[in-house]
Amino acid sequence: HHGLPDYTSFHTFNDDVVWENIQFLLACYQTLGGPRFLDPIRRGMNFYVITQQGPPQAGWGQQYTMDLKPAGARTYEPNALLPRYTFQHVKLLMAFYRLTGETRFLAGIPAAIAWLKDCALPLAMTENGRYTHPVFVEIGTDRPIFVHRQGSNVRHGRYYFDSTDARLLTHYGGKSALDIPSLEKEFELLKKTPPEQATRG
């Protein structure tokens, strides 16, 4: 584990693990009916609410320890907050509102959008507007974290992090393109949609 704690027991958003479990349970509920699926579905949705960090960095990490602190995982996945995941989670919270009509799923969204605006890449790092955000943002500072590798491969080399965006990992990338204005527009529209209308169908 390269001296890192064993991350395999951590709560994991990576690769949509939590969301895919919720989707599976929703499919079971829609197909089979019965109230037994509702509690795990609700707990899955609630997990997004309880793992959002507080302002001014109201985003999400990729993994969480058992006491719900953001955590790193593989050697090229530092302990950080991730704008891309935050963007996706805001979309999901809006979907949870459409499913339940519960406004608490919307409550953390303004702070998340504010943070996404705050941690955007400086203009010089956007590659002529191609990217908007780093993949990883340092907890506590909002500085971008970029991952690099020394050596030819995993066995003969090592990963390291810094704040320079030269020579990023080809297999993971170091930057994302996120459409924050459209996310904000969707949220503003949904906020004005009463629960009975949002949940229709």
C-alpha cells in the first residue's frame, strides 16, 4: 500500500459505486414494489447529504473513512475534494428532489455551486478554455493538485503531487471541463418547481 492506509473498506463514490447501488435498488422497487427497498434507497440518498463538506469548500471527496472524513485511495488519488464529483453530486441531489419532493436535497446545492466557482482553474491553466477545473483540489486551500509519475511504470516509478500542470498523467488526466452556468440554471429552475410538480411521473 506504499505506506498508505488500506482504502478498500472506505465509503466510495469512485466509479459511481454509491449511485449504481441506489439505481439498482430503485429498479428493484419499481419492478417488485414493496416498502423494503425504500429504507436502503433513502439511506443511499442521505449519504450524499452527510458527506458534503461545509462551506467555504462545500464539495465532495472520492472516498470517505468510516468516520466520514475525505480520504485518498490509490497512490495517484490524493486526499482531496473533486470538482467533477461535486458537479455530478449536485445533479444527483436535484434528481433526488425530483424523486422525493424533499427540499433538503436542494439545501446544500448553492454552497456547492459557490465552491465550484471558487476553485476554477486560473485562466493560464485552462488550455485556451478547454478545461475549467482541476481533477483534485487541496482541502483547506482550494489550490489545484496535479498528479505526476516518475519512472516508466507502476513497478519502476512513483507518483507524486504538486501544483504544476505540466506532464499530467495520461491514464487519469488532471483537468475537467464543467459547465457551471448550465448547472446553476437547472438548479434555479428546479428551486422554483413545487414538490408536487417536480415529482410528477
